[in-house]
Amino acid sequence: MNCCNDKSVSSLYDGSKLCRNHFIEYFETKVFKTIRQFELIGREENLGIALSGGKDSLTALHILCRFSKQNPKIKINAIAIDEGIAGYRDKTLKKAKEFCGNNNIKLHIFSYKEEFGLTLDEMLKILNVKPCSICGIFRRYLLNKKSRELKFTKLATGHNLDDECQSILMNQLRNNVEASARLGPKAGIFNNERFVQRIKPLYLCTEKEATTYAFLNGLLDTFSECPNARQSFRAQVRDMLNDMEKKFPGTKYSIVNSFLKILPLLKEKYKNGILKICAKCNEPSANDICNACVYLERLNYRELETNRH
Ligand code: SF4
Ligand code: ZN
């Protein structure tokens, strides 16, 4: 991209530098192109955007609001999950409420405490598990269930190129190729009315680009990270990828681009995966009882045990 190079704010992975205005133009063009290329959004949609109040989801919401202004039949709503992580989620939710209030966007908030009876912090005191594994299961569960109940036609998330790269590699390292079939710019399980399709408009934007865009648009003034994030497997993979990217610029693009070439084959291979309905909650599940219900049972059992002694 040609740039006037007036006070450059961002260097791209290929070494080119862009000023503020040209960077914003570059970023938005890339997102709109991604939406068209992968047919993420139809002519008429009741879109939900999963909003955490962090830089990626605020960027996705900001840019989709701009998109909906040019396409009046696209309705925009935000949905946030309050896991109950003291000192962290309260701050990001404040940011989410502020943004939605200022931009006239309906924000639906659901919490673990109200839906499951316990905050994530409380769950982690009862069960000795990795925070992100249990947190991710409950968040995906609630996002899908509530998006369906709210009649969202699709659920957009702020996942960027770095997130996708990490997920691809994590699935490889865990020998879980089937999970990779559910990745991609259009993610999740298709052709099942109980699943709301997830879309990732920032799919081809790096984390650095999304952060730059968020700061340049005043969406964020500080950077905060979940206190549990460092314990995760994802954090290890992220550090490894960042190290590789530093040594070999373009690594992340290469991983995602080569993944996109094999993704149609993976989707075809796993398209008939057996999907059941959880016997406890009636939500879709790979097993007779879904993972969320399995954890809830364990939590209730442990709590009863603790109260008894
Ligand atoms: Fe949940 Fe882990 Fe994300 Fe924190 S980093 S919000 S614990 S998934
Ligand atoms: Zn269930």
C-alpha cells in the first residue's frame, strides 16, 4: 500500500510503514475484504457480536458498526459473558457498557453466577482444573445458547490471525485434527439449527494490527490481561509463535494460509460428526452429557462434600 509516511504509526510484517490514516484504511479494507471473500455476512442479518470489552472484540464491534451503516439490513447486537474474574472482567465489562452506551448498541450480559450458581473464581476454589479449560467450556456453552435464544443469525467474534494460528498449532500438538475442522473464518458446526454459526471478521488481521487499530480509534487506553491467561497452554504456544515470527517474519500468515488450503478437506472429512443432545440440558453435545453439565455435576458434588465436612 502507498503511504504518505506522515508520522508512521505501524510497521507491517513485510517491513512497510503506514501513517495513522493509511493504517486505518488498510485495516478496514482488509476486514471488509475478508467479509466478502469468505461470505461471512449476508444481505440481511441479526448479528450478535461477542464482546469482552478487550481490544479485539471492541475492534470487531467498531468495524461491524461501520459495516452496518453501509448495509442497513444488518442489525448489530452485543453479547457479553461475565465469568466472575475479580479485578479483571469487571473492568473490561465497564468498557463494553461504555462503548455500547455511546454507540446505541443493545448489550446483553449473562453471568456464570446467575446461570450456573458460581463465579469462575468460586469454581476454581472447588475444582483443581486449569482455569481456561473450564472457563472456555462454559463461555462457548452460554454464547451459543443465548445467541440462539436471542435469535442471532450469526455470532461474530474478535478472533484474529494470531488466535487462529495458536488454535491450529494447539490442535496439532494435541493430535486433535477434528477440532481444526471447526476452525476457519466461518467456524463451528454447520447445518445444525441448535448451533449459531460463528464468524471471524478479523481473521486475517494480526494481533498487533488489531491492537493498533483499537488504540488509534480510542477504543482502549490500557491493556489488561486475564490473570489466569499465563497458566494456559495457549500462552505457551503464543510465546513460541511470537518468537518464530520475530525470527522469521510472515510465519503466522504462512501457517494460516496453508491451513486455509486444507480446511475444505477437513470440513468435508468431518462433516458427518455425530451430534447428540445432552440428556441433562438439551443443548447439543458430542456425548450423552455435555461438558458443561459434566463440570456442573462435579462442582455440585464437591460443594456438597465440602459442606458435609
Ligand atoms: Fe477464561 Fe482463560 Fe480467557 Fe481468562 S484467559 S477469560 S480464564 S479462557
Ligand atoms: Zn448439558
